[in-house]
Amino acid sequence: MRARWLNLLLSAWLVVAPLILGFDSPAARANTVTVGLCLFLFVLVADSIPAFRFVDTALGLWLVVSPFLLGYSREGGSTVNSIIVGLVVAALSLLPARRAGQLSLRSWRATHV
């Protein structure tokens, strides 16, 4: 499965994670949902403008450090979620944009629209 598709799924997870995991901190909820929505947007943009994948990298790295900078690092569930998802998002965003035999968002749109 292509890295962009996985990052789209992770962005959707970030939007619903506070509801499913029951984040106590308002900062954790707001940060996670906001990053999830931004990630969704920039994953789509990066499919057309590959340089934007580094915005996805920055969002992933922000997720890793945000619990400590926003003061909710003692909330276990949200901190672990942010660190794991952030590392995966950052790693996936650094993978090359095109590989032979893999689906791209652009090709899916062309055949389904």
C-alpha cells in the first residue's frame, strides 16, 4: 500500500482518536484533531506537488514533540498516540513519491471521476 494512502488513513485516525481513546486534555484533543485535518489536506496537496510531503514530515515531528510542548505529556493515551502516529507519519512522508506498480491518488482520481 502506498505511503500517501496510509498517511490519509492516519489523518482520519487523528481526527477520531480523541473520541475513541477519550483524551482528557483539551490541548491534546485540539492538537490531535487540528494536525489530523492539516495532514489530510497536505497529503492531498503533496500528491500533486511532491515538495509538500515535507510539510507532512513536519506535522509528524510536531506530533512527537507536542505533548511535551503543550503540557499533556502526563496523559498516557494521548502522548503514546501522538508519538507513535507522529513517527509513522514522518517516516511515510519521507518515502519516495512514486514507485512502479503502486497506486497513486492522482491515478485513482483519473479513473474514478
